[in-house]
Amino acid sequence: MLSSFRFFLRKYIYQIIIYLFLILSLNSFELSNMDIIIYSIFHILFVLYSFYDEFKLNYFTTFLLGFFLDIFLIDEFGPHLLTFMFFLFIIKKIKFLFINRNFLFLISINIFCVIILLFTEKLFLFIVYGYNFSILILLKTILFSVILSYPIYILLNYIKRKI
């Protein structure tokens, strides 16, 4: 029983983590910074999971993540879904460029990708739907993403070694 649970956990822990943060990002805690932090962590996880094959992020999972974010956060179809799908497609095509790079380079690329992903979502939301977004909230999200990227990467590596 314990070995089968450990096998299940080893195989699906990263899927569980990203869906947990999806659920947390869809709920409002009425604390602006807490919502922004959880939203930032979700995007960091998405970018990290896109880069590394062992996390098993595929197009179906990406579709579900983007779809639920669009439906529950903005009640429209498009910005998250299309941005996530396009981003995953691009990363799968250029991932070979990042093999055998040093740790700092990979973290920097991941942070850069999170920033581009966040900015693209907001820009797409503004262009297609005419929704205004707060530059201050976008800057807070980027700041939290930069601050949290390294600890999240370290924590995921720790989880990977322990399971």
C-alpha cells in the first residue's frame, strides 16, 4: 500500500502541485498581495514545468490550466489559454538550446519567460477585450515572480530528491 502511494506520488506530485495552485489562484483571499503571490507562483510553476520533461506538462494539461484561468478570472475565452498553449509550443521547440546550461542561466531564462508570459497575457487581454489592467499590479506580480523563482526551484528540486 505504501509503495503504491509513493509510486503515485512520485508520478503525479507535480501535476498535483500545479492544480493546487490553479485552484488557489482562482479563489480570492481578499488580500491583494496574497492573490498576487499565488498567481505569481502558478506562473512560475507553469514556466518551470514547461522547460523540464520530468514534470510531464503536456498540451492537454496546458489547455485545462489556461481554460480554467480564463473562465474563472476574466469570464472570457482566450488570453491565458492561447498564451499558455503558444508558450508551451515555443518552449518545446527551442528547449534543446537550454540543455547543459548553468543553473544561474536557467533561472534567469525562467524568470524572463515568466515576465514575458505575464506581460503577454495582459497585453492580449487589453488588445482583444479592451480590459484595462493595472500596471502596478503587473509590476507587483513581476516583482513577486522574481523574488520567488529561486526558492520555488530549490523546493521543487528538494521534492524531486526526496520522492
